[in-house]
Amino acid sequence: MEMFTAIGLNHFLTISTMLFALGMFAVMTRKNAIVILMGVELILNAANINFLAFSKYNGGMEGVMISLFVIVLAAAEAAVALAIVINIFKTFKTVDVSSVDTMKE
């Protein structure tokens, strides 16, 4: 008797849905810019899991290619966003996005 069942597409989609929900929760409820960026990364990783899962079960390489593109996009987004957060911190002495309402200072 086999204790473990095969991992199917629904398992990947469930994990992806949970990651996406956690990312959306972080983006919508938090005021710290670093936590918001981490939420965006979770959302992008959820999309990557979807691309890879459908690529695996459809037999094509399109999902892998798109996933690699999303990884590069996420790295560029993280670099630019962290540079912006550092400049905001230097100017306003906080990373709270609700207290940063003007960029003219």
C-alpha cells in the first residue's frame, strides 16, 4: 500500500493560490514599504508556480521561458524598488508609505 499519492496539478495550484493570497494580504494591509515589496515578490512567485505547473502538465516549454522572464523582472523590480525605498528613508527617515505623501522635500 502506497502512503503518498502523486502530486498533481491541483496541488501546485493550491500552493500558488496560498502564496498569491499571502502576497495580496501583505500588499493591501501593510504600511512598511519593505513588507509591501516582499508581498509583490510572493505574488510573482505564485505566478511562476502557475507557469511552471501548466508547462509541466502541457508538455511545452513556454511556461519555463515566461517563468525565467518573470524571475529577471522580479530581480530588476527589487533593485529599483529598494533604491527608491532607500532614497525615501534618507529623505523622510521612515519607510512607512502612508507618511510619505510628497516627494518635493
